[in-house]
Amino acid sequence: MKIIRKKWKILIILIIYSIVSFINLGDKAIPNSFKTYDANETSILQLDKESKISKIKLFVGCNSNDFEIYLDNDKIPDSKYYIQEELNYISVFKWKEWDINSENIFNNIIIKSNNNQNDLGEIALYDKEGKKVNLRHLKEKDKQLIDEQNLVPEDCSYLNSTYFDETYFTRAGYEQVIGREITENTHPPLGKDIISFSIKIFGFNPFAYRLFQNLAGICMIYVMYCIGIVLFKEERYGIISALIMSLDGMHFVQTRIGTVDSFLVLFSLIAFLFMLKYVFSPLHDLNIKKVKYLFFSGVFLGMTISTKWTGFWVALGLAIIFISQFIYKIVINKRIKLDNIKIFLLCIIFFILVPILIYIISYIPNFLNPGCRIKDFKTFFEYQINMYKYHANLNATHSFSSKWYTWPFLYKPIWYYQKTYYNSMKSTISCLGNPMIWWCSIIFVIAQFIYCLLKRNSKDFILIVMILATWMPYIFIGRIMFLYHYFITLPYVMLSIVWGIAKLERYFEKMMNERLGNILKLKNLFVGSLITVFFCCFLVYYPIYSGLKVDTQYIDKTKVMESWIY
């Protein structure tokens, strides 16, 4: 109760955000029974009665390459109606729909696989009145195609299907659970391990494979609260930090999708928080409490790198912060103490050996997976080389790729999902930040950079170090990049806004101390107005962040730039 009374403000923020973030996160039940085909294997499902068909719904599984699907009537010659849309590698755990433009009467549907290890889940047919048609299987092993008819959704959407890069990471989690070879091999396994763990606990469904990401997003808000307090020395600034993150669109979108970026950012923020606690602690460097701060910073840095290699940018920032402070203390003392040597040796353990150990440990589920190619340290090292080659040699193009210098301006958001309905309604999800937060942050980051150069205040420069360390490396990366790569930099940019607010408030307090009562009112009015602007902007763009079904004209009116395509 004492903790609740002390931290009621942040608890309210977390509760409200949690409620909003869990709304329409994903269905808790989808087909889990799949038929796995051999090459040239055919399934025939008979309709209970001959019918005209208006629609087909099909839930595709883990592999869905090269199928032939057609309606037929064995009593009528040349009555075949082929489904033209090709199923491919991005058709994974997804409901597919086809409208049938034929007046023919059919009595069976035929499915032929041209490849091995192809999976299909449930299939449903609808007559011209929109009623589901009863189907019968002729072979017992075809039963899996029609044994979960109660799970066929009325509306096939992101709620019951994968979208965007869930295709890769959700599939990897599922493959880990069932003991198959993991096809996503371009990133380290920790994030995929977490997804597989969620699937083991809660079953295979969209809610489960997005759950821990959403929880990570909630935890991020609390970590931002803690960072705000450590950096700016008042709970007020922790609350402002938490509010800004909770009102951002990229944070909302990226933590509600079944990928691994939410884990990457959460772990990196915790590593940064422990480094801040070490830097700002008044205790002696070898105090056990400060040593623990460094240790846990190293642990979470290892978890960051074990999720994605972009965690190395965070390592670069933390190294600059630590080494700068380390050198500063030596300069102040005008000599190297034994304690300096001890703390440096500890950091070699905490920030090199511990992350390496965690990185190796994250592969244990892969070692234990009977279908995984990683069996020993030789194949482990080959896997690392292949990951590097993939990213170094990637020459792909994408219509939503963007240059690193355009990210702060929100020049080109990434369109994750869309579905258009017949009554001019549309559901869309775009990885688009809160424009007011992002554009406001540009001003504060520039102001902070100039201030740090003029004042040469090392503590104020910490955020600039993290922004540059996590953003500037993309200058040297030649492969295609996307706005979501900025996600790891975003928290430090948000904290620059809080830095600006704190500086302005303290400046006016100092200048007008004799009118403190008025200043307090002015402070609250300024911050309240800014947060209100951020909140209103979040509300305006909420349908674009959440996939809420709204009128297409409303969505079009939110497009401030021509490059905003969603």
C-alpha cells in the first residue's frame, strides 16, 4: 500500500495504457490443426449438396508454397474454377479470402500440393446467400482441413492472422515449439525464444505471440519513468517521460506486433538505466551497490545484443558514457588508483564476457531443437557468419524503405496492414510516430546539442551520446532500411524533450524566484498544454495505429505528407 500511495501517478498511467494496448491485441483461438502435404498429394472435399459458391476462406500454415486450389463438379465437364492468387512464403498463419465470380454449381473443392512439407489449416466455403457450406472429407487425413469450423472468423483480419514481419518471427516461435528447422535465421534467437515461450504457455494464437511484446511496451513506460527520475532528479520528470512514451504511435504499434523490436528496446533501456544509476550514484566506485549497477547493465546489454545485432549501437553509447566518466575521474584525481584498475577489469567481465555468455545461452533452445541446424560450436559460428553475410550483402529494394536522415521527420512511415471493406470503411496499421512528439523532439535535440557544446556539461551530453550512438551507425549501412530502425533511438529523443522542459522550468524559477507561486502555475500550464497536444494527436492517429475500422476519408485526411501512404 505504501508503494501504491507513493507511485500512484505512474500506476494510473500504466493501467490506462495497459487497458488501451490490450484492446483488440489479437484473437485467443485460431486453427491449430494442420495437414502437411507431400509433393503432388491431393485432397478432395465434397460439398454436402451442389451449390453456387461466393467465397472461400482458407487458413494457411507454416509453409504454404505452390498449391493448386480449384472448385469442380465431377458431373459437368470443364467446370473447374481455379483460385488464381498464389500462396507464397509470406502466406504464413494467415486467413486468405477469395470471392468467387462464377455462376457454376460445384460439388467439391480440390487442393493439390506441388511441394513437400506444405501446411494448410482450415477451409470454409460460402454459398451465394453467404451461408457456410458443409464439407465432407474422403480421406481420414484430410479431416484436419475441416475439423475446426467453429474457428472460421466472420472477418479475416490482423486479429486472427499474421501481418508484416510476424510472418518471420511468429513462424520462428512456432517452429521452435514443434521442433522444426527455424527458417528465420537473420537475427539472434533471444526474441524468438521469448515468442516460443509465450506460445508454449498460452497456445498458438495471435494474442499469445503478441502478448510479451505488449507487456514489454508497458514495461518500457515504467523504465522511462525511472530514467526520467535518475536523469532529472524529480518524479515529475519521470511522469512526463512516461507520458510521452505512452502517447507515441511507433511505440504503440511496434509493441503490439509479433516481432522482436519491443524486447530489443526494453532490454537496451534497462541497460541504460543501470548505467545511469552507476554514473549518478554518489557512492564509491567499488561499493557493492555500484558494482551491481554495472553488472546488470552488462546483463541487459547482452540480452539486447542477443535479440538483434543493432544492440551493438547501445553498447557503443554505454561504452562512451562509462569511459568518459572513467577518464574524468582519473583526470580529477591526477593519477590512476588501484580502484580504477579494479573497476576497469570488472567492466571487461561485465560488458564483454557476460554479454558473450548470455549470447551463447540464448542459443540453448536451438541446440535442443531436434530440427535445428545448430548442433555444435562449429555450426554455431557458421550461423553467425551467415547472419553477417545476409545483412552485408542484402540488395533488396522496398517501396517503404527510407534513408536514416529522414527518420526524425517521419518522412516515410511503414504500412504494416490494410483491409478495405465494401461500405467505404477501412482498417489500416502504419508504423507512424506521433507527429507532434517527433517534430517537437527535433527542436529539443538541436537545442540540447548546442547547449552541451556551449556549457560542456558531460551529464547533459549523455542523451546526445545515446542518440548519436544508436542513430549515426546507419550512415555506414548500405542495405535497405526502414523507419522502425529508429525505434531504438526514439526513447533518448523523447528524453530530450523532458530535458528541455526541465531546463526551461528551472531557468524561469531561477529568474523569477520571488514570484514562485506564479511560476508553478506557469510550469503546470506549459507542461499540461504540451502533453494535451501530444494526447490529442495520439487520439487523431489512433485508428492508424490500432487498425480500428473507420471511414476511408478520415484516414486520408490524416496524411500530412504525400509520402505518408497507408
